[in-house]
Amino acid sequence: MSGGSREPGRTVTSKVLALLGAFDAAHPQLTLTDLARRSGVPLSTAHRLVTELEEWQALSRDPDGRLRVGLRLWELGQLAPDRLLGLAHPWLQELFVTTGENVHLAVRDGLEVLYVDKVYGRRAVPIVSRTGGRLPMHPTGVGKALLAYEPDWFVKSYLARKLERPTRHTITEPGRLARELAAVRAQGYALTYEEMTLGSCSAAAPILVDGRAVAAVGIVVASRRARELPRLIDPLLNAAAGIAKANPPASGSGP
């Protein structure tokens, strides 16, 4: 036993982290039972630790009794340095003003895209992406833009998996998807047509720094306006290039 824990191999710290890690974009609110189940922490232990986390405002409780991440954690999160976000946000705002469409910024995290910023308006088409949310790479515009610039070994490994198919339009055939990624590299941007969500299409461009895609910026439009995607490519590429230029590689950094 470690850290005074009654469970072999698990410290109190590991349990607290497991509890906090149980929340994600798909599960922003959890009952205590669900929190214990998702974290793998026994219910009695979860109850005790949650009480302490609530006192510290790391967790808060909704009127219906469900738990969510508290303001104290949000405050701490704002202290985390993120140079890319600071540099990219003005460009996202300008792209939104220019196009009037939902704009988002994403990075690769493992085999998924993590949405780290978003600018949107109430008249723009609703989209499933949300800041802090994750989606598969292959059915999303930003995911394709990032995947196209990954090393060959990574792409081959990704395509060898059983790929999720959120809609009937999602491309999951490895050969066809590989050809799409080659087209993305050739033209500098990716397009999707109802591959992630029925009713929406997207265009996305990688933010290339020293030849590496550090992030991708995307635009989403309603499927009925898919023919308008071509007019959005130039402002999209301009925004991606502007972010890349403002974010030079760090001195001495590796690939």
C-alpha cells in the first residue's frame, strides 16, 4: 500500500486525479455513482474525496446533485501557459468576422483531435465540436488536415485500426482515406461532407511550423451551403499562414 491508501498500488493522489479525469466534454456532469464507476475509485472512497474536493472548490454540485468541475480548477487552468492559443485567437476572430461561419482550432492528442478554441455566432450552423472536446481524426476537417502531415508510420498505424463511422458518409476505407490525405498535402487544405455530422460540411487547413502541423484551423457550414466552401478557402489559408508566421519554432526544439 502507498500514500496511506487501503488499496494496494494506488495513492490518494492517483485516486483524486482519476476522479478529476473522469470528467470530459461528453461527461461534464456526473452523479457520484457514475464518477466512482468511470474513475475506478470505490464508491465510499469517492464520497470521502469528493467532499474534500467540493470544500476546495475543485468540484461543484448542480441543483440536481450531479457533480461538475469547479471554478477553482478553471482558475488554475487559466494560469497554464499556451502561446499558440494567444497567438491564434485574433486570427480566429478575424476569420469569423470575414466569413460569418463557425471557426475552431484543434490539435492532435493521441489518435483524436482536441478542440482548444472556438469562435462562433448564433446564426452559424450548430456543430458538435466544443472547446475541450475530442473527436476522431478521419471524419473531421481539422483531423484530416493534421493527419495528412503526420509521419508515414503514424498514418499507416492509424489507417490499420478499425475506424469509427459516425455517419454513412464517413470515409473508412484505408486506401481511399490515404488518397484523401495525399490530396490534402497537395492542395494544403482538407474538406469533409457530412462525415462527422449529418447536415454540416467543413474546410480546414494545417498550421505548419517548420514543416510540422502544430494545429489546424477549421470552418463549418451547413450542408445546403456546401457549394460555398471554395470561397472560404483563401481566408482559411490566410488565417493558418498568419498563425504559423506568428508562432515560429522554439530555438533548439526538435521535430
